[in-house]
Amino acid sequence: MNIVFLDGASLPYPMARPAQASTWTVRESTSQDELIGALAGADVAITNKVKLGRVQLEQLPNLKLICVAATGYDCVDVAACRDLGVTVCNAPAYSANSVAEAVIGSIFALRRSLFEYRDSATSRWPTSNHFCVHGTPIQDIKGSTLGIVGRGDIGSRVAQLAVGLDINVMFAEHRGAAQVREGYVPFEAMLEEADAISLHCPLTPQTRHLIGAEQLARMKRGALLINTARGPLVNEQAVLAALQSGHLGGAALDVLDVEPPQADHPLLNAELPNLIVTPHVGWASQSSVARLVNTLLANIAAYASDKAINVVS
């Protein structure tokens, strides 16, 4: 098999060569202009975020398998793959625990004003008249309420960890839903009652800017917003404005609208102690990366033996 990893540098360390590979090419990254040339003659493509659309797929007659190095597979035109006989495999649930721990860690950091107090240790503590330095009130997470949007593997794992910490959990129904399913609360009620909101839903036309100025205004003053899913789920300008006004108590964003962002991105230059922006690494614990790589290797091996697993298309 001629196997090409289109964006190998998206993993923190190199992936092992699949046993089935007669030719094994790992590209650091691949632009859309380079895509056809990069996959010329390839039987298998591995992609994390490089998009493979119908126009490109129709020019790649040798391509038989696409392995998505992620749980989401929105970077691949699945309908086109079905039409063209290309199998698509993903890596479900490999990072659920890592992302869930990132969410819980963010709640701790923001409710305890961790970064403000880290800075106070160097800027104010040496000249303090007392053994401690006070600033923004520190809040316990016990007894707080976490609203979760999305009840898949990650959202469910977040809920498990939260319940173990005596956090009250509510799952939000779809925005604008006519009926509320058992075990869910109306989206608007979640906005108004949650002390923190964590997003774990896919990006669709219906969920784009799911959290904007209107939704932020309905949230409790001082509530937190956490997004480890997809950047466009939130209106970034509205989030920054809500932080600057003091209505939003804090935000932890592991994803942004455009990745990588420009150096002058307003959220990267806001210098707010209650804003945490990380470079899309909530998924990337060592154990999660190992599971991802093992799943990719297993998908390739299974396809080669006509026993494909984790098949999307």
C-alpha cells in the first residue's frame, strides 16, 4: 500500500510506519494546492484536518481508504466517498478523557482565579503586609452547576468527572427544539442557570455561533464559558466584549475560528487573567495520542484484511 499522512506534524510525535505500507510518506502539512500531487498514486490517505472534497477525490482514482486522525470527520466529503467507493474510517472516543480533564481543569483554574493569583505571587506578595494576598474572590466548584451542550463520548465523560466532584450537571436540549427530551433541559434554561457552560457539539449551520451576544447576555453574571469543540460555535467578538464588560466571569477556549490564528488575533492579545486560550491541545494527552495512533494502525490493518473497523463510509 502507498500510504500518505497529509499533516503528520499535527501529532506531537511521529507515527510508526504501518506494516502494510510499501511506500510511507509523512508530510508535515499539505495545502489544498499541494493535495492532488501529494496523493498521486496513493492507496491510503491519513488526514487530521486537511480537507478532501469531491473535486479532489474525483482526481484521485487510486485512493481507496481515508483514515481520519480524529473523531470528527467533517474534513472529508463522505457523500462523495460513497459515490466513488472510498472507505472512510475515523478514531472514535480516543480523546474523551483528555478533553474532559481539560474542561474540569479549566473550571478549577477560572473559579479559583489561578492565573491572577500566580501573577500576584510575583507582583504583590513580596511587598505584602500579610502572609497572603487577596484579589478576585475564590469560588469552590462543589455545588456549582455545569451546563453541557452535547451528550456524546466527550460530553458524557465531562459529566462523569463533574458529578464525582459534586458539581450539578445539566444537558442542554437543542436550541429552538419544540420538545425537550428526558434528561435534558431547554437550551435557554441552561444558559440562565449554569455557573459554567461547556460545548461538545458538532459544528453545523445550526450550531454556528451557538453562543453569541444574546446568549451571553442571558447567562448568569460571572458564569464561565468553555469551548473545546469547534471555534465557530462561539462568536469570538461577543465573548471578548462580555469578558471586558465583566458580565462573563471567564472563558477557556482551546479552539478558535481560524487555526492557526493570526498573531494579532484579539483574543490572543487581550491580556485578561480570566481568559485561557490554548492551541487546540485539549485532546493531546500522551495516552490519547497513543490510542489515536493505535486506532489508525488498526484501521489500516483491518481494511487490508477486509475487516474494516470504525467505518464512517
